Amino acid sequence: MPAATATETTALPNLQTLPGDDIRQIMWRFADRYDLAMLVQSSRTVARGPVARLVAAGARNSHEWTVEKASLLPAFDESGITAAFLDARHGGFVEGPKNLALALIAFEFAWVDAGAATCSLAGNLGLAPIHERGTPEQQEHYMQLAVPPKPGEDREQIRAAFALTEPIPFVGVETGMLSGKVRVAEWKEGQEPMLYVDKRGRFITNMGFANVVTAAVDSGDKRIQGSCLVILEENDPGVFDRGVPTKKLVHQLSSTRDPVFQLTIPASRIVGGYTIKHGIIVPRYSHGDVIEAVFRRTRVTVGLMTSAKLLSAVEPVIMYQRRRFRGGEGAPGTPRYEYGLQQKEDVLHRLLDVWATGEASASLGFAAARLFDTLDPLEKQKDELFAAQNLTGRAAVKVLAKAQQDALELLKAERAPGTKRDPQNAGEAKDNPLVEFATLDSLANVLCPACKLWNTGYGANMMREAVSLMGGYGVTEDCPGFLGQKWMDAQLEATYEGPEAVQRLQLSITMTNELFLAQFRQWAQEMRELASVRPGTGACTLATAMNLWLWTLNHAQTSTDADGAKLYHKTRQGVTFPLTDALCWLLAARQFILDVIELEEKGIPALGEGTRGTVAFLTDLCHVQSARAAGEVGRTCAEIVYGYQRHPAWDQASCGACYCAEELQSLEGIIPGIEGSARAYADVAETGKEHPAKAGPCVKSLGLEPFIRLRSKLDSCLTGSRLAKERAAEALTRVMISEALDYPV
């Protein structure tokens, strides 16, 4: 690609460098959090130091948990990563909810190696059931032991693992189907019951060194009710067998084994505690209750691990593209030498697709993490209110239903200020923590599985694209940025904490919540309004796609197929699942736009005029991603709306609706233009032929006129999107990059 002239380079602000920490802190909303900024730096130091050196030295070639891999654990401790999960009262240093903090740690580690990220995060996952649902005594005991010992302190630090490997909420199967069993081993009068736990784990992370395990078990004794999670310790009487290493092709810097536990423990180890009713031990929480509280947060973190891979691939690919022909033909200063493969548009456009996916998925993931940071204290407040009023079961559901209805009314009032409404009641609803909880909870129930589904599922596909852009170099062990390993790792992340089907099934339920849909409609309107002042973002395209998705969802919920069967049904996953995928595209593109606007509004004043080039480039990237999202939504919606109708055949009824060419010719003298109109919108039987040579008469889209108008509008809304892609491609040829990556390759 020829070098730009001075006039061309000054016409628009240029992307000078790849986005750095100053940009990311503003986009992902932690510029005012010094503690998080320092946590990012300490995580990066470990990731691009000890972790990167291990990968470069070939540590991923072993399934075993080696001495070299174990050296990461003290590195985590010394950098503060281990304690980041813990509350201040237990020895942590990050105040308040930790979702964003843990997401940033995972992102930094996955930038280099996701196995190391998993190794770090799995310890948090093992403690999470205790943190979220444990008794105060359990929390105090185990959280304090998880803190790295201080100099001179003589105690063993606990390392935790989480043994589930069973059905989880929303997967569409019975959550009580557990192979692990718990029975009463001994129950002396007036003493605490002793329990016998028989559990075989599979694919359990951290088992090479974990000395505490939270395990899901089901009752194998009529004296124990239902399922629960229990806390197992290495020194408990019985068998604590770590099992054989799992022969993974991925995430080799984490220890994964298939353990066997046959242990006797006190009943006080039931997570959350228990009561005794009529001689039966009743756990306070089922294993499903605990898992739901844990996984709805940790899935977001896993989703961001794939986002980090995509964004980390940008610089190595640019390096490869520019240097591809150096050392061969072409002297320094020539386009072939300076631009290499970047002389060709194809490689630039494909890299932009990878970059845009990384940006959108990171925006979606960090938005979900921030949402949970806001939601967590509200959830605790809700639990305290329910406990104070002794609200459980149907009574609690009824109160939450009332809060949801109040939230809907409040949204309507805010959207239409002229609506008649009692100001006092509106104020009460706005100040009601249950109303705010219901509103945010409806979003969290969608954003969490959406992030996990789209970031890891589609992200893994785009990681393959990044590897392909490196040519044969991409599948070598010494590929810059470890892109081949990252591509393989992404396949595992797509299955962690429930594969795509799990997320789609949950989304198909939660995305139909009226409170979520009310907010989604509001977002569509906001995108339309935003487009009036920032048309280059593609927000108008996105707004139209959002409205098309809403129309299609309503159509699917209220319509039947050609045989009269309901379209939207939990078993009809050919309808529900594609709609969940389409929604994810919209959510990610929307949040990317919002993050770029945040950068424009706050970044330019804080960071200076040099930021305008980054804003301009990311704005074009938003347009590219919005167009791609619109295309996916349009295709999906059209398949659902038309795909379940039966195509007309050349039968007597259908043929009767066709025009005859001779009839049209005779009518042309009476009604000028009818022949052209009929040929454009209907089938015409030519003289001497029974009907046109095709499958059948054209489909008559009766009742689908609104969809046709929206779909046509969506196509025209793509205007300018390819020009934005060309501008962004031009920027790729000019951006300055380092001579080498800042970690070993």
C-alpha cells in the first residue's frame, strides 16, 4: 500500500499507537481505581515474566504438575493475585465486590497463557461457594487460611479446588442427577452428625496441589434431604486421592486431574450450614442454589479470557504482515519492504474482523463484570430484607414479582415523562432497593450467559482466523504471541462452566423476561438518538437490527409453523438458539459503541488531542462490528420468519393465483403498467408454458409487511460501513508498533 501524502494524513486524525492502559482504563471504567490499576500491573508482571518464560521453555508439553509449574503459585502470592479475591476483613486489599478485579486479572494472564489464568482463578472458584453461601464461621475459617502466610507466620496455606462435573442450573436436565453421594456415617445422641462422602471428580482444576475441595453431592441416605456442597480437607479420615492427570491438549499450565474422595467429615462442613427437622438433616442450600450464585459471576471471567487472546493477536499479526517479505526482494523504503502483506486489502480486512471481535467481546465482558459489582451489594441487601421478614419460597417470589412490576412501571414513566403517574409512588419505586435489584438482575441474567456464549464461541472461531493470518508460522511452537496455543486454549474455554448449549438454553429463558425486553427497547431508541450526533459509530444500523430482532422474537412467540406447532418453545432449539446468538451480536456491538463514546468524552480531555486518532479508528471499528452484527441478525431473523413456512407448490390452488401472459397483454391497454408490476411481484405463465421453471409460485408474505420493511431498512442502513472498514484498514498500515513483543516468544 503506497505511503500517504501529507494532505491525506492530516485530513483525519491518525491511529498513532495501539491502545494502551490509559485508553483501556477509560473504556472499561476503572480510571479512578488506583487499586485496580496496580493489580493490573502486578498481574502483567507475572504473566509476561514467569508465565511467558515457562511457555517459551516448553512447559506446556507436559500433562504433569511439575516443579517448574508449581513455581507460579508463590509468584501469585507475592504479587497479591491470590489475595485479590478475599475481602479486606479476611486479608484482601480490594474493597467491595471483586468481579471487575478478577476479570482484569484473568484478562492479563490470558493475554499470555490461559492455563496460568485458570490456575489462578480456579482457587477462587474453589472458595467461591464458601464466599457466596458459606456460614459466617466457614467464611472466617477458610478465607483467612487462603491468605498467603506473612513472613514468620507458621501455618499451612490452603489451596482450593471445585469438584462439580455434574448438571448445573438451566442445562435442561434434573439438577439433582449427581454421582457423588453423602451418607450419615455416625450420629450419636446430642452430638454433631458425621458424614461419609463418596465422590469421583472429573476434569478438576488445581487437583495437583489443592488441599481443600468444595464438592457437589447428593443424598444417599434417607436421613439427609436433597443435594448440597461439602468442604473436604486433605487430612480428613479416608481417601483423598488426587487421581491421574488429564491428558489435555490445552491449558497445560493448570493442573487437571480426576480425583477420588471417600472421606468422613462433620456435618458442619455442609456449605451454608443445615437444620435438623424430624431427624432429617436439611442443608440450607442445594448444590444448585450454590452453583447458580457462583457461576453467574465466574462465566464472565472465562469469557474475557478469550477476548484477551483476540486483542493480544493484533500486534503479532501486524508484525508478521509487515515483515513478510523482508530478507528477500525489496529494498528498505519500498512498499514491499515497508508494508509487506499489508499492501493487500484482504489481510487488513480480516485482521480488522479479529480486532473488532476482540474489542466488542471485551466491552461486553467488562460491562458484565461491572454490572455484577453493582448488583452484588443489592443482592445481599435483598437477602437481608427477606431474612428479616422471614420471606421464603412463594412469598419471596411474590415480593420479587411485585418489584419487577414496579420496575417496569418506572421504566415506562422515565421513557414517557408525560405519563400520568403518582410522583410519590414513582419516587418510592426509584428508592426501593428491590426495584433496582430486579432491574439489574434481569440484565445480569442475560449478559452473563451472553458474554460466555459469544466471547468464547464466536471468539474461538475468530482466533482461528488470527492464526491463519500468520500463515504456517501460526501453528508453530515459536509463533509470536503463542497464537497457536491460544487458539487451542479457546476451544476449552468454550466448554468451561457449561458449553454453548447451556448458555443458549439459559438465554432463551432469560431474554424473554419483560423487564429485560423493556430495557432492550430503550437501548434501541438510545442507539437511534446517539446516531444523530455520532453517525459514524454504526449506531443507527444497530438500532434497526435491534428492532428487527424484537419483531422476530415477538413473531416467534405468537406464531406457528406450517403444521400449526408453536415456533418459540424450549424444545424447538432451531428457533430459540439462533435468536440467542443474534442477541449476543447486538449486545456486544452496543457495548463497544458505548465504550468508544466514553473514551471520546473523557479520554480526549484527560489524555490530549493525540487520543482523537484512536477514537476515530475505534469509531470506524464500531461501524464495522455493527454492520457485521446487523448482517447476522438479518440472516437469522429471515430464516426464522420464512423458514418455517411451507413453500407453495405448483398445485391447482397456487397456479390459480398466477397471471397469464396473454391476459396481461390485453389488460395493458386498459391498465397501463400492469404487466411490468405483475412480473415484478407475481408469477406469470408464459404462452405455451404451464408455469415458470422453478420450485413453485413466489411466497405471498401476508402479514409480514412490517418485517419486510424493517429488513429492507436494515440493508440500506449498511450504507457507509465498507468505507469505514477501508479507513480502518488504511490506519492499520500507519500505526506504530514495537520492534518486539514485551514477553518471550
